[in-house]
Amino acid sequence: MADATTTARSVVANPRATLQDLLPKIVLAPSFAVILIFVYGFIAFTAVLSFSGSKLLPDFSTWVGFGNYVRLFNHPNWMVALKNLAIFSILYIVICSVIGLALAIFLDQKIRGEGVLRPIYLYPMALSFIVTGVAWKWFLDPGIGLEHVMQSIGWESFSFRWIKDGKMAIYTIVIAAVWQSSGFVMAMFLAGLRGVDNEIIKAAQIDGASTFVIYRRIIIPLMRPVFLSAFVVLAHLAIKSYDLVVAMTDGGPGTATWTPALFMQKFTFGRNEMGMGAASAIIMMMMIFAIIVPYLYSELGGKKQ
Amino acid sequence: MLRKLLIGTMLGSALTAGYAASTYAAGGSVEVLHWWTSGGEAAALDVLKKKLESQGVTWKDMPVAGGGGEAAMTALRARVTAGDPPTAVQALGFDITDWAKQGVVGDLGEVADKEGWDKVVPTALQNFAKHDGKWIAAPVNVHSTNWVWISKKALDAAGGKTPENWDELIAVLDKMKANGITPLAHGGQAWQDATIFDAVVLSLGTDFYKSSMIDNDPAALGGEKMVEAFDRMAKLKSYVDKDFSGRDWNLASAMVIEGKAGMQMMGDWAKGEFLKAGQKPGSDFVCIRFPGTQGSVTFNSDMFMMFKVGDDKKAAQLTMASDIESPDFQSSFNVVKGSVPARTDVPDTAFDDCGKKGIKDLAEANSSGKLFGSMAHGYAVPAAVKNAMYDVITRHFNGELDSKAAAAALVEAVAAAKG
């Protein structure tokens, strides 16, 4: 009898509880469906394409297995693109982090005018990479930019022509990208610095630690999660770097500044090699996953503890 | 003026075709995807637009500029995949063949047979404008790419004689260098490097051009002659200024116009830049074929590729095709565009000296079988192979490869792109 009452009661209470249970799912369902189709669906589509012999348009009648991947890794331009990606991403991430951290520490010294300085460093981030690229292309062009100006004000022997030099051109892209992003990294680090508990710092000061030691031994180690976030943001920006390269050099001189994203676009749309383009896109995605998955794993795993 | 033009075009089409005006007049619309958006090009296209509108055909413009048509081709992919292709699309060379293979293009046979296109359009162009014996595209013009544009002043200062072979060319370039100007105005973009390469290969013999650039015979691609071609490219590189990398072709033309540089090796669209600057052929600048290539022509032809459309739009599409091939349009359009007509029976009276020379050279090359598709402009090999060649040519031009390595790399790159 008692059993029957509880059952009846729970049946009465159930519609509300079920609704409460379901509501978040109903609200999230559309965006979930959209992501499912437009992100994961298209990733799957690209993966399928990469095994097909598609040329001009998607073509699902010829299959080449891993043929596109074999051709990809035998292609000199892809190897150039991978090498450039290595150079670019290492320098970009390291230099951005160092400059960002330095700026953040300097700004954290309770200086006057922080409110003015902080947005100045942040503003480049508000520009699109295309704007940054065009501006730096003109600035670095020996005929009209820095070299020309220096020579015309009297420093005749001044020479800075990296952007016209196949061996050095990739570094000019690093310069422009660092200029664009280091302010953003600074903002991340600044937020991290502000989040460090003052009590710990005061305790260290009472123990007689110098400012340098406090930063090196206490504050910077405490900011490990910020470093990780900065790394992930910068790494995926580096892998998908396309707009900046197109605006600055369009892959030139020669093929010196090709990047994987540029390769993907040029092969898919310029060379009617949709299969190879898809294969390169899949490789890029795997590179990004290789960075993001361990990061998510460590983040989510950390919270469970 | 406008009325004169209208009457002229009406008369012209009535006389030549008797077709457009009568059969298909009134009604319909054409949607045209193209990348002719810059001043001279847009003006030239306007000639066609006005002509169609005078026949009651509405013109729906769909300009997609950028990347020498690459952006337009990307837009076209989306439209075709969605099953709604435009009526007519500006297209080049193997892109037309590639689309034809997809089975989405229309058939212009009705107009072409009636107007006898087979007899007046050069055979080399028909290879692209026809697919499986059916007319699928209407050729608008022929650009030839083996031209050299020389500043008259700089040439006079360097002896005044136009070079007729490689050694004379080098002698002139050396003198220009000694005179303190940049001898060769060039923009370091892959397609511009390849445009010069076309001419250099052609100057080593028409058979060599055909076997290497068109037939892609590995023996020709990697042989002694190819090494020599690359050596010549390296020699030409030594006459280019140090800021050439990435420069647009029209800025290179401007250097010749301003007298800062001696000459530019570029297709005849460069002429438009000279004319716009108020220069006159013969007195301000000189046009010659790349030394050693007189008598043969590498061409690049703009065509309007026609897509399969519903019956309601078919009439307007055929009207447009007929208008494009009418001799009066061919003449008035190409005078504005700087190219030469895509049919060999158009009178050259309206053209300047360089245009007259272009028409004469084209007819001569067509009849002697020395009219070849330009590799640099997608008329010799499909896009994948063309770009593979670009890679090698531009790497060599930028000093990443020596001539022997470049010839070997060319063989490999072509084989890989075909694989």
C-alpha cells in the first residue's frame, strides 16, 4: 500500500521533474545539431574526400585509398609548408609568450597610466590579419618602407630586405604575427598575475625574498594554467595561419613562405586537386587535435581531482 | 555618339548574323560571371552589355574579382554544385575542358553551325572552345603572350635597333644597364615568371615548345635545351631590379612608361597600361615579339563558357554567343581590351600598329601551325601541371635551384602532378 502511494506521488511529481531534466537538452539541441552537421559532419565529409580522386568537384566514384596522402608527403611544397610551420609556430609561440609575459610583469608594477598603456598593447589584436599583413608588407618593402625611409634620411648603408629574400621571408611573417598577438598574450598573463593570492606574495616578502625570486619561484609557477591556455591559443593560430601569409607574401618569393593552410587553399581551389587539398586539411586537423586533446585532458582531468 | 554606337551594333549584327536581331531578339536574360572589373576591362565588357541590351536581353552582372579568375572559379563551384549555374562564365583554357568533362556545359552548335565558326576561329582555339565536337564556349579574344614592350627612349639610348635574337637582346639589355636604368621591368609573381619562361622556351624552337610544354615529353622537359632555357631565365634575372619580388605586372609596366626601366616581357594586356598613360606605339614605346619567336605565337584566349540552362534562358544565351562572335563586336571589344579578335576575318582598320601586328602574326602563326597555347596562362596543360611548373620556374628564378636541378625538378613535378 505504501508502495502504491509513493508511486502515485512520483507520477504526479514527474512531469515537472522530467521537464526540468529535459529543458537544458531541448535548449541545447539546435546548437548541438548545428555543430554536429556543420563541424563534425563536414570534418567527416573532408575525410571521405581525402580518400577520393576528386579533382575539380567532389567526386565519389573514384577511390584512391591513401594515394592523396602519399602524393602530399612527396610534394616539395608540402614539405616546405611543414618546415615553415615548424619555424613559424616555434618562434611565434616562444616570442609572443616572452614578450607578453614581460609586458604583463612591467604593467603589473602598479605604474601610473596603466589604463592608457594596456589598450595600446592590446589594439593590434583588434585588427584582422589581412590588415596587419598589408601594413607590414608595405613597411618592410625595401622600395617604399623602412629601408627606403632610412636611406632617404641619410643612413645610406641601411639594408633590411628580408621580405624579398627567400631564406628570410618566413621570419618577417613571424615579426608581423608577434606584433599582432603579443598584446593579447600580455592581457592573458596580466589576468593571471592579478589572480595570484597577495597573501602568498606578502609572506614571501616577509621571508626576505627579492622581487625577482618572487616572480621566478612563486608567481610564474602559479601561472602554469595561463601558460597552457596561451600555448593552445597561439598554437592553433599558427597552424591555421593563412590570411597573414596571403596578405604579406602570398607564399613568395618563389615558394618560400608556403604554409599548410595556404597549401590547402591553393591545391583545392587553384589547382583543381580537391582530394589532395582535403588530405592536407585532415593532416592539419590532426596536428591541432594533437595539441588540443592533451590540453583538454589535463584541464578536465585536473578538475576531477 | 551613343546612338551612333547603337545603330552601328544593330547594323553590324543584322549584316553579319542576321540572326541575333531576328530570331532571338526581345526578352530573356543572361547572368554573366566574370572577373573583368578593372577600368579598361570593364569598359570593354560594357560594349557587349550594351549590345545585348539593345536586343532586349537583360544583363545580370556577377563580377568576382581576384587571383586572375581563381576567385570566380571558386564561386562557380558553389553555383554548379547547387545546381544553379550562371548562363555564361568567363573562363580560360583547361578550366573549360575540366568543366566540360563534368557534363554541365551547354551546346552552342545551333549558332556556331549557322554562322560558320569552324571556318573563322583558329583551330588552336577550337580545341578548347569545342568539346567532343560540340561548341561549348564563345572565344572573345586572343591575347598573345610572347611580346616585349620597350621604351622608345631607352631603346634609342641603347642603339635604337630592336633585338631580333637572343644575343642582340642581351646586348641591348647590357647597354640599358650601362645607361643607368633597370633593363628589365618584372614582377616576381609565379605567373609572371612563367610568362617569360613561355617566351624563352619558344625562342629555343617551336618543336621544343610543343614537346616540352604541351606534350610534356620527359626527354624535352629534362633535356639539354631545358637547362639552356633555365640558364636564359637566370641571365634575364640579372637584369631585373632588386625589389622585383611580389610586384604586380602593371607596376612593372609603369616603370617602363616612366622611363625607369627599359623593357617588359608581358602579354598584350600590358599595352592598355601604355595607352592609358597617353603613350603612342612606335613613337613612345615599341612592341616586338620576344627575340627569336617572330612568326610563332603563344596565346591566351578569354572565352565565355556557356552552361546548361533551362529553355527559357536558352534563347538569350544563344543571342549572347552570337553577339560575341560577330565581327563588329570582336573589333570594338578588342580595340578597347588591347587583344586581337578571336576570328581571323575581322578587318584590322580600327586597331593601332601593335594591334595590326598582333592580328597579322596570329593569322600567320595559325596558318603555319605555329600557334600554341600558353603554358603560363593555362592553355598548354591543366591547372595541376601548370602550377607544378610554376613552382619549379619561380623557385629557379628566385635562386633556390640551379638550372640543371630545375630541369630535373621540372620532370619530377610534372610527373607528380599527373599522378
